[in-house]
Amino acid sequence: MYFVISASRLMKASEVRKLCAELRNDPALLLALELTVKQEWYKRKMASAPTLAIAQ
């Protein structure tokens, strides 16, 4: 599963490279970010579901 993370502010290319390097070098931080994104995705999926069943 691929997710796109949008920035809440404009970032310089050097800031983006630095952030990506930090995420690559720290697996725990990457895992925490991934779990946060998946939780948000699940909440949105549940909010838009017309019934109680989850469409897969």
C-alpha cells in the first residue's frame, strides 16, 4: 500500500531531503508514521462507508 503524505506548509527541497534521510535512518520513526497514516486512512474509510461492512 502506498500513501502520499501532504505537507501543511511549503518546504524547501533541502528540508524534504533531510526529512527523508531521517525517516530512512530511523525505522521506528518510519513505523510510527506509517501507523498514523494507516489509522487516518481507516477512519476516513469507515466514515465514507455506506453500511457497517467494510468494502475491500
